[in-house]
Amino acid sequence: MALDQILVIITGLSLASWVAWYFWFSEKKAVKIQTSEGGIQEAVIKVKGGYTPDVLIFQAGKPIRLNFIREENASCTEEVVFSDLNKRATLTPFKTIPVELKIDKPGEYGFQCGMGMIKGKLIIEG
Ligand SMILES: [Cu+2]
């Protein structure tokens, strides 16, 4: 095998492991939401070209309030859709739009913009 072929393979492998590391690492950014004294699990999600945070961890069976604050006018993020939960909301720009949920079944529930271009995820722990 020629040296340049070996170099190509090494470059490819390190690129692949960087991509794997990147996705593994970004998955670690899940935010665990604490329950307030009133028994509600409340989180603020900033909407600007994406959801921040985009992975949130809650406990099953307790009320959840997601306060979406859409800091842009781009029509992409105008709607947020929870397809697994049959719920959607229109996000008025620069206003806090609460979305109330209660999920009894542990699992992962995705949410996304109306066109499905940007996504987030709720992880419900039992
Ligand atoms: Cu969109």
C-alpha cells in the first residue's frame, strides 16, 4: 500500500471518529429540569435558528410547562409541533408562549418546527 493511501485512510478514520465524538458529546447537553415547589416542571426554551436547550429531561406524571421564547421573525420557527403528543402551538415572536404538557409514559418525545427542519426532544424518565 502506498503512503498516500495510508494517509487517506488515517484521515478518514479520524474524521469519522470526530463526527462520532461530536454527536456523542452534543447528546450530553441534555438539561435535567427540576420540579418547583408547586410541583410543576418548568423550562424556558429559546427559539432562534434552533431550540436552546434542545434536549430536556423531565419526570413522568408531573405537569410540564415549556415557555417558548421565539427571538426571531423567520417563519420557519413560527409553529412548534409535538407530533407524538398531538399538540402544537404558534409562537408569537418575542413573547413567552407556554405549552403545558403532562406525560405519564416514560420515553422520548420529539418536537419540531412546522416544517420539520429544526428539532428537539423531551426525555421522560419514570
Ligand atoms: Cu422550519
